[in-house]
Amino acid sequence: MDSLVLEYRDPLFGIIVFFALIFFISFITYSFSVYKERRARRDYRKLLRRFEIGKLKEEDYVHLYKTYNLPFDSIILLASTFVHKGNYNKAISVYLTLLEHVTDRVKKEELLELLGTTYFKGGFMQRSREIFLRILKFSPRNTKALKHLLIINEKLKEYKNASDIIDCLDEIGIETKKDKLFMKTLTIINDPLESYEKKSQKLYEIFKEDPLIQRLIAQFYLQFNKDFFWEHVNEFDFKKLVDIMWYLNFDDIDFEKVSKNIFLNELYNAKGYLKTLDHSDDFAFDILMSLNNHEHKIPATIDFEFICSSCKHIHPMFDTRCPHCHNILTFDVKHHLVKDLVERNQSLQ
């Protein structure tokens, strides 16, 4: 009996028991944590499977953010998938739901920017403006908010507000020369009180100041003051207006002026309105002239595409602002030969 007591009191035995307990507790703790992690991963995979088939609900994003501590940037990346798919209403619902649970000021501002941008892409201009104005209340130098507000006011034809925003951008060091030129031109064109004659003269002064705006001014003249346009026809760079002149109605063309302009003379010979030239240095024009002189009419015409000099995206129609990068007056027009649309439509019947 004494020997057993002595054995039990042996310091080495106590140390062994101590480390055994530590090992046992550590093993239990580790096993439990592994179990929790596996369960969390299983639940997370279930959510991802739901996401893959497009069934992830708004509250699921909050669940991922709060329960599984999924990084905020990862949550935003998941939610932005709806924007890329064009499901703007779903994306808006997600951002609004997350806004109720995010308290960090930087993250909240980022969410508001995403919400405002998504409203903008979805065509909800008034709601988008409200969001960006809200951002400016606590972040008045937010460039993204200011630039979007500029475009929104421009689209809503509220040019005075747009000009005020340009002044704000100018004050914080953003280059605004093109914006000022563009907004000044739009303000004159859309002035309901000014006569077409006075508008024409004011626009001409702007055109002499910076030919960058020539497309807007040429379109205005051709619609409201054709005589003024043809009077100053040789001051325009028609290589940048080739689509406008190609689609111009026959009765709106001053062929006497055209005969004195090399580019327009070649263009309307290619179109078949004139028969004064046989060749052109422009490949497409040259081919069309040859086809026009062919015994049998061969259906061919010219089509146009517009390349943004800023982001290099190609668009089928002209826009004063690139829909992709939102820069103004950056479209370069390119023309190429295609099969005549009339003939193509007939072949499909």
C-alpha cells in the first residue's frame, strides 16, 4: 500500500498525467474546431451552389458577411456578378441589404458608389443622382460621384447643374476643358429662346475656337440651317463626318459645293449620286465607283463603326460620350465595304 502511494506521488507520474490531459484537451478542441470548419465549409458550398444557379438571396450575402466572415471585397465581387449579367434590380437589392449591416464609413461609401453606379447603368437617373448627392454630403471631393452627377445632369438636359459640377471638378484639379466646351455647345443648341440664326453664329465661334466639337455643330446646321453649313463647308473635316454625309438626303446636298470639295466629290461618286470620277485613293470609294460602272448592278455599300480613342471599344452607333468609359468626343469613325442591306433583306425572305 505504501509503495502505491509513493508511486502515485512520484513527480514524473504527475508530469505524465499533466501532459496527457493537455493532449486530450487539445485533441478535443482541435476535433471540435475541425468539425465546425467542415460544417461551415459545407454550408458555404451550399450557398455557392445556390449562387451558381442564380438563387442566392439578398440575405445570403449578409449571412456570408456576418457568420462566415467572408471578406467585404469578396462579397462585393459576388454581388457584382448580377451587374455584369444585366440583372440590375437584383444587384440593387443586394447593395441595399448590405448597407443596413455595414457600419464602416469607407465600406459604406464604397457600397453607395456601387449602388449609385448600378442605378445609373439601369437607367434610374433620379435615384442615381440622389445616391451620389448623398455621398457628396460626407465626401465632397469624391471624384466618381461628381463625374456621374455631371453625366446624369447632361442626360436630363439640366445643363446649368452640369456646369456647376464642372466648376467643382475644376476646383479639385480635374481637367475639364473638353467638358466646358461640350456643355457650352449643348447649352446653346438646346436654348429654347435663341433663334436658329443666333445659335448658328454662336456655334460657329465655338467651332473656330476648337474643331473638336465640329460633329455636333455640323448636325445642328444640317438640321436647322443648311445654307450656313454649305457656306462654310470647306472648314469641316469630312473624314470625321463621313457617315453623316453618306446618309444625307439627296435634296439636302449642294452639289455645286460638293464639286469643289475633293473628299465629298469622291464620296458621292461612290454613292452613285455623281458620275464625274472613275477612281479614288480611298479603297472603299474606289471599289464602289468601279461597281457603279459595272454592267450588272452589284449590291454593295458602306457601313460604319465607331472606335473610342480612349478605351478602344468599338460601337455600331455614334455617341457623344463613350458608353463604356464615359469620355466625351472620343469616337473615330471608320468605314468599310459591306453587302447592300436591301439585297441582304431580300435574300432572307
